[in-house]
Amino acid sequence: MRLTVNGRNLDVDAAPDTALLYVLRNDLALNGPKYGCGLGECGACAVLIDGVAARSCVIPIEGCAGRSIVTLEGLGSREHPDPVQDAFIREQAAQCGYCLNGMIITTKALLTRNPNPSEHEVLEALRYNLCRCGAHIEIVRAAMRAAGHALEARD
């Protein structure tokens, strides 16, 4: 099966019902998407499919043929991070970092469809991405920074 991942056309030898996450991590060595719940509920495995955030642990690869898949690695590089990645770095929006892939991918999808979201819209977009460390304030600040907004310091 041929997939387009991070702008590259790649032939993948896997059963059509194989979850996209397994192909990305195991076959293509793309470790941005994480295995979290395996049920599509936590967001750690999020990728962009045709610009929309999607949970790769529950999407079979047969549904991805002919579509553009972008992982965290495809957004930017260490030398030239995507503005969303840069904002997350500047706001130090990670503790353990496990949820970070989903938070960044979801923020990127939000800013693609709405380049000027309110804080409420950011909170709504991120509400189904789980973070156990409690870095939510920094994550929201990073999303707002990526949108060109600065939040006031909170006590």
C-alpha cells in the first residue's frame, strides 16, 4: 500500500486493517505519535490527515491511501521548527512530554482552520487531549502564542 507521509510517497507492506500508528512507529520509525490508550481517546497518537487532527491508533491504513499524512516530525525540524512547535518550546509547555505530540498536532489543526482563536476556542480544541502531568496552563499559553496572542501571567 502506498501512503503519503510528511510529503513523501512510501510503500508499506502491512495488512490494510493495520492501525496507522503501528505503521508510522514500527515501519517508518516516526516516533512523534505515541501509543496512549489504543482507543482513540487520549490524543497521544494524533496526526494530521489532509490537515485535520486524527487519532492514528484507530485508523486503518486502507483509509489513508491517497491522503496526506503529517506527523510531528513533518511539521518542522530542530533547526526550523513549525511556529506551533516553537511556541511550545518558548512556553516550556511540557513536563513528561507524552501528550505533547497530540497537543501540538491538535493546535496546528485548530490554527489551520482558525488562525485567530480565542482562549475558549483553544480550550475547546484541546479538551479531548489528555495530559496527566498538569501542564495545561503552559499548553494553552503555547497555543495562544502560536496564534499570535500573549496571555497575561496568572497567579
